[in-house]
Amino acid sequence: MKLHSFDVNPDPKGDAAESKKINWYWAPVFCAFWFLLFYVTVIPSFFSYPETLRIRDEKAHPDEFIGERAQMQLLGLSSIGVKLTGTVENEVHALRFLLNEIEKIKSASRQDLYDLEVDVQHSSGDFMLWGMATSYHNVTNIIVKLSPKNTSSESYLLVNSHYDSEVGSPAAADAGVMIVVMLEVLRVISISEKELKNPIVFLLNGAEESNLLAAHGFITQHKWAPNCKALINLDSTGSGGKEVLFQTGPDHPWLIKYYIKSAPHPFATTLAEELFQNNFVPSDTDFRIFRDHRGVPGLDMAHALNGYIYHTKYDNFQNLERGTYQTTGDNVLALTWALANAEELTNPEEHAEGHVVFYDFLGWFMVAYTETTGIIINSIVCCCAIIFIFLSVFLMSGTDEKDEAKPVYMQFFLIFGFQLLTVAVAVGLTILIAIIVEALSMTQSWYTQTWMIFGLYYCPMFFVLALGPGLYIHWRKNKKTMGLNNTIACFMHAHCLLLAVICLTMTGLGIRSSFCVMIAVFFYTVSVILNMAVDKFAKKDYYFVIHSLCQVMPFWFYTYLSFLFLTFFIPMQGRDGPTSRPELLLSIFSILCILHFGGFILPLLNKFRKSKTISSIFAVICVVFIIIAATPAGFPYTKDVTPQRYYVLHTERIIRDYAGLVVKNDTGFYIQPVDTRPYSLDDTTLKDALPQSWTDEQCASETFCGLPLYNTRWMDWKNSMKWVPASRPNFVIATDLKLTSKTYINDTHVNYSFSLRSADRAVIYIDPHNKNKIVDWSFNRVMLDEGDKPPYFAYHVYSMDDTPFQFWIQVERESATQEGPSFRLGVGAHFLYHSHTYTQEYKNFLSSFPDWVYPTNWVASFESWHF
């Protein structure tokens, strides 16, 4: 048997091997080829949208989504302005607007084919969420049920989104566009003669931003909720674009089957699902409520393009990506029809068959299979890779004798060890750069200039993965070797074996995203098989071409995933909190991405002359980018486009001692940075802030630092908070807490009843003294039942009602003879939409922030008592 065609004659002489190399000036062409593949395919695919259908063309497009109508409706809805739960804008103006649009749809509907019912729900309830005992009163839902005429079906499809907004945001994308998409889907289906087997419930909920309240009110209390057997949940963390399917099920693979069949513009990946479910995304959706409180399986989809505008005033109609309407509308309409007609909707539990592996390829097509199938595919691909790689190495010996093949195997195992070292050095260097950047306070230089990621974290990986084989070849050039071509092939063989082991390990751990590794292994194995076949029959050296062509598909796939990840996750790092490690996160992601294609492309640079010099260019680029990160050019924030986020609360603190006397009465600006550059204003706007010792003292002596924290996450950020002394804020209503009764149930158990008049968003902190215990209360009991440690955090929202909040707490005292108070109770009152009460000093302070800062602002108070 002759030698592997990749190296016709093994040449022990380094000079001869060098003479086989391609001239160095072709190396830039080789690199440009891969960059060109990315720019002409991946980016256009990512931003491709269908043509928006116009209202004038409606007759020519029956049963199709009309994007222009949704666009006009969003203009009306977003023009209402900020729509916080409990405001007139949300509870009156938005409600009236949406009911008017629904009435138009109902009037135009085919009443001979459908029944269209509308209900406005006002609900109250409680549940546990994010470490908070959450309760609410009088939040609003608009619910529309579209049913086929005379249907007997009791299985409904639920389609949900929200029309309320976050502080200061018109909420055009989050999630006004999803609301108008639902309205247009409702209109199209209600006038269509296409078959509809089961009713569809459209839930337009008015309290998602206030901690998913309205969804809980619907699914636990509404008369139609028990019949909702499947869900399409729609949300946003950006300004439109393509909606990504990032959660499914759980355990209902039939849902993905219909998504693949029906969605004309697929955009989905198991990787996003596992990242979201493992808390890599600092957000949540109503999907959690429907899943946890009624077990409704479904599909969770959200926009994530340009996440910089998320929950800011920039989330307006003008900034919404124009292709959003038609892309999302086409998908949601087709998917709604498909699921409403699905046979599985009758009894979904009969089809709960486990998790699904799913992903799209550049939006061109979808791939999906069950987790069990994924285990089989991964195992077969990896085993085949191992077999054919060792067969390829055997053929490199050019003999049928095992003894003569032994030196080749020994050489291969040496290369395998060297490749492991190369990968380890590449990974270590990339992470080291992230640590250095972080230590030098140069974080987030890529926040606006996303191309900085390439130089900081991609180039060091490119440098080492290309240089490693080059150093080995240089080391072995004067020794008997298998030849340049086979040496390069063995490095790629070794890399494939490494990925195969990783894939099998991830598969064994039940990580469905192991399909990402499997794809790299699969395409490389295909190239090995094809080259062995060509070697046998063609008798010519086509290895370079065949191998490169086999890497095109995986290169597209991994760079597409990389672009998707960076587009979505970079803006999120601006609101993930000062305790996050974005440099480490993005460096690790860069490593994972490059390992899947870099180990099969970069070794080929050693086919060119001056390969080590060419490889070193990547190191030079990395150094240049580090220098850029250290200069003003690396400053991460820009006006309006990519601002730095702060919460700025004009606050009063009133803290009482055991006797009820006020011992602290502070007023000032409570500033909470929400990214990893919390000290960027220390010398300017925040120069008058009290020192860190003040914060440490407050957190040591007071429950939750004696501050009006809006959620438990803020407690994790406390070390970066600032307090700037200022005059007293104005309040719409003063906090008024009354102990209405104190009842001794027995010698050690005491029940305290309270009446609280305060802001419509109140946070209540409960901290028992000494060895006392909170054994019961009127809030949700999950924290108590699960044995959570105090202090406890309760969150309550009122909507359009000024009735005092009644609650009670039962304490088990340490002993019957105990003297003094049993617990400390704090109340944080948050006035989120009362800018008309702002003092001139507060307005001046807000205007003192640079134009590259976005200060989310409101008035708040904190008061504490002992009982």
C-alpha cells in the first residue's frame, strides 16, 4: 500500500520539506478567503428579512401576515409613552387602545366561522420569585379567545406577551411589537377559511415588567387557564430583529416538530436554551410562570438585537428594526395555526417524551431530534472519527506490517501530546489576557466597538493554534519524520480526537449542546474519509482542497453562532451587575468557538513559507488591541447608542431603635451601578459620595444595608453602591405602617397584624432577632417551608388602588420570658413614575451625569421598626 496522498514521499530533510511549502504571499489570500466567507454569508444571513407586506397588497396575500398594519398599530401603542403597571397610561390609555383594536378585529371577523370573546381580568395573588415573596393586587390582563364555531374542544393554545413597560421606556420592542404581532395574527385567523381545530387564547398582559405578575394572575385564576394546553410566549431584550427560540417544552419534543414544519424563518438553538436556563442571561420571561404554576409546555421566543436599548427611553418606535414585523409575524402566524391544529394539543402529556436537541443553520433550515437520538448520533460520530483517524495514521506508514507502522503511531501520539499542550497554552493565554484586562480596569472595551473582541480574544487563540504545529515542525526538521503534510494532518487528527473525547464527555453529562462539538468532529471525519477514498482511486494530492471545502460548512456554523452570541450577549454585559466577570465570560466563549474550527484551519498556515512569521502577526494584532483597550479609544460608552447604566434613587432613610425612636434620618442619592465599571464617575458626578466605610457600616448594622433595594439582586451589588448626601425628596404619600393587633397564640407564638399605606410598589424586609423564628405569615410560604435563612424579602405591587395593604407575621419567640422586640421590619417605598415630584436638586444631579450615562431614576424611601 502506498503512502497517504497528503504526503507522497516522506522527506526526512527539513529543507526538502520546506521546498514543498507554498509561497508566503498566498497565506494572506488563504486567511482572506475565510474572512470573506464570514462577511458574504454569515452577516447577510443574520440580517436577512422578508419583504414587508403592505395593506394595499392584502387581497393578493390572503391568510398572510400584513407587516404594515402591525407597524401602524405599534406607532399608536408606543406613542402612549411609558406604561408602568398601575399608571393611567397602562391601566387606561393602553387598555382602551388595545380594546379598540380588538373590537375592530371582532367586527371584521368571520362570525359565521368563529366566536371571538374578550375579557378584561383584574387579579390579585402571591407567589415566590427570585428569592422574594411576591404579592400583587388588581393587575390587568386583556384576554381574547378565538374559537371555531360550535367547537367542543376543551384544549386551547395560549399565545402571550405583555404591553406594560419598564421605568422610562416606551417599550416599543419590549414587548409592544409582540403585542401588535398577536393582534395581526388574531385578525388574519379570524377572517380565514383555513381549518382551525382548537380555540386560541391571546393573553395581552399588563404586568410583566413588575415581576411577571399578570401571567401568574391569569394562569392561576382565569376561567380559561385550565384549558390552555400549550403556549407560545413572546418577549424581547432588544430592538427587534429575528426572534430566537431559546426555550422549549420542557419534555415535549412535538412542539419543535411543528416549529420546524411551520416557521418560515427559523432561528433557534439548544445552546441558547441551556445558557438561559443556567442563568447566563440576566432576564426572565412569563414562560417561567406558565411552566411552574400550571405545567403548560411551550415555546419561548424573544428578540435580542441591539440589547443596548433594553429598558431605556431608546426602546422607541424609531429604533425598532424594520424587518421585525414581517419576520416575526410570519413565524408566529404559521406556528399559531400549526399548534392550534396539532393532534398533540388534546392531551400533551401523552407526548412528553424528553428533551430535544435543536438548532438552525444560518436561518436556512432547522435540525432537531430527541435527546436520546442525540446521544446515539454523538456516540456514532465520535467512534467513527476515532476509527478512521487511526486508520489514516496507519496508512501513513505505507506498509501492511504492524511493526513498521509502530514508529508512525509513536510519532502520532507525540503530536497528540503536543497538540494538547498547544490547546492548553492557547486557552491559558486567552484567559490570562482576560484576567489582565480585568485587573487593569480596562473591562468592556468591546462594549461599543465589538470588533475589539477579535483582537483581544480571537487573535491569541489563532496565534497559538497556528504556532504550535509550526514549532513542532521546526523542532523535528532535522530528524526522520513523516513529512510536512502528514505532520500537519496528524495535528488536525489529534485535535479531532480531543474534540471527540470532549463530545463524549458532554454527552455523558447530559449536556444537549454537545451537538456543537459533534458537528466539528463529523465534518472533519468526512474530510478524512473523502481523502482516503481520493487517495486510493484518484492517485493525486487533493488533500488541501478537500479538507478546506469540508471545513466551509462548520466554519459558517461556528462563526454564525459566534456572531449571534456576541450580538446578544455583549449588550447584556452592560446590565449584568458589577459583580459579573464579562471579560472572563467572553474570553471563554471565544475559546469554545475557535476550538471547533481553528484546530482544523490554522495548522494549514504551516503549509506556507514563513509560517511562524505569519502566525506571529496574530500576536502583534493582540498586543495592538490591548494597547487600544488601555487608551481613550477603548472607552466602552457612547451617547445614546451604548450608554453606561446606573440606578439613581432620591432617597430618605428613617431607622428606629427598640424604643421606636429615630436614630438615623438620612437623605441623599442612592446610586447603584449595574456594570463592571462602577468607579467611572468617582472623580466627577459622584465625587461627593460617602466613602466605602459608610456602606460597610450600614450593611453590618441594618437589614439589607438599610437601603430601599428594589430586588434581592441589588444586595449582591452592595459593595459598589454610592450614597451622595442631599436634601429630602418629595413624596406623593408618606409611608404609614400601623400595628393593628398583637395576639399571643401561646407562650412563645405571637401574631402581629399590620396595615401599610405606602407607594404602589413596596418592598418589605423581615429580620427576626436573636433565635426568634418567623413561622408563618400572610405572604407566600415557600421561603418558610424551604427553610430559607433570614432576613426575608417580600415584594408587593398595587395597581390603581390606594387601599392600605394588610398583612400579618407570626413569630416564635426564643422563650416565654423573652423581653424586648421579636423582629425588625423595614419598608422600602418606590415611586417609579412620579417625576413631577422631583426636587430641583435631584433634577440638577441627574443632569450632571455625562451624556454617555443612562440613569434610571425614581424616588424611594426606607423606614424600619422593631416589634
